[in-house]
Amino acid sequence: MMRLIKPSALAFCLVVAMTPGFGMAGKLESSKDRLSYALGADLADSMTENGFDVDPDILIMGLRDKLAGQALQMSPEEMQKAMKEEILRRRALVTEKKDSLKKDNLKEAEAFLKENGRKPGVRTTMSGLQYKELKAGTGAKPANRTAKVKVHYEGRLLDGTIFDSSYKRNEPVEFTLSQVVMGWTEGLQLMKTGSIYELYLPPHLAYGEAGRPPVIAPNKLLIFKVELLEVK
């Protein structure tokens, strides 16, 4: 039968259900009493955190019936169905949350790009990429998407969170333009060696609906400060 509760937690439930006087109000006098109560509260926290909506009395009834070898009030097929329904409910909730997050992040990105595109110095390409030159360069540009480059960069989210930085590692990176997200492939071909640009990547030019868990959520707009050090 499929399991929704970790075996360790289930084993604890069985031990508690076998404890004489379980469920009876009373003082927590012995160390066993206090341990039993503490573990029960911890189990309740775990079930709440995992989204289980159960009736504690019926939960214990099922444990006791099983341990006592009594006839169960549900057939194996009915229990399997109940477990499956819970799994499907959880999957639906996860999907609903992801879909909502995708919509919210896309809406946030579109609002930012609309406002940002009006700012002095910000340019928007046909693909929707926005960029701003922070420092002019005088060297060569990457000729095409097969060019290999060496760059320093810093990536951040709209809330200012820095999620990656070669500056912090004090180590520039080298790569072929075809190996990175589309916003970088396009943006770096606009740059001359020695220049520093700020690139504003719409979700479809970054990691899109998939995101890059756990750091980058679905449909997140990304902002990169990129310094082109060398074209190989």
C-alpha cells in the first residue's frame, strides 16, 4: 500500500497507540509521559506542515483496530483509494500554486519592463531584451553566437537579491555564446570588449516557465551586470 506518512512517524504512532491510558487527560508525571506528549506534539507539527487534514480520534482508532487485529472499517481497496485521492489533491495544489506563481511573476516582469523601457539610456531590442551601457568599450565585439568570451558578471532579482556573482568569487568565466541563456547570447553580441552593460532579461530570454530551482522561480525577470573582458 502507498504511504503518505514516513515510516518513522508511523512507527511512533503505533507505539503511542499501544501505550496504556493514551488519550486520557492527566498530569505528565513520569519521563515517559513527558516524552510521549512531546513526541505527539512533534508529530502533530509534522502532519500540519505536510498539509494533512485528519481527525486525530479516527487516526488513533485506525491504529488501535489494526494493532488489535480487529476487523477494519475500510477495505484495502477503500484505503488505497483514500491514499490516492490525497496524493492527487496534493499534486493539484502544487500545480495550482505553480501556475499562480508563473502568472504573478510574468505580470511583475511585464510591468517592470514597461516602466524600465522609458528610462534614459535603456534600449529595447526586437526580442524584448533591454540593455543599458554603463561603461563604453573600445575592443572587438563577439562576431556571432559561436564566439567564446571571458566575462565578469553579477545577477540579481527584481527585489535586489544577488543570486550569482563572478565578482564575489573573484573569478571571471569563459564560455561560448551558444551555451548560455538567450538574453546573454544576444546581449553580449551588442557589447565591445571593455564595456559594461546592464542586461534586463524577460522570462522568455532567461529561464522561462521552468525557472532554475531553488534559486530562480518560474517566469522571473533577471538583471545582469556584465563586463566583457575578452573575446577569444
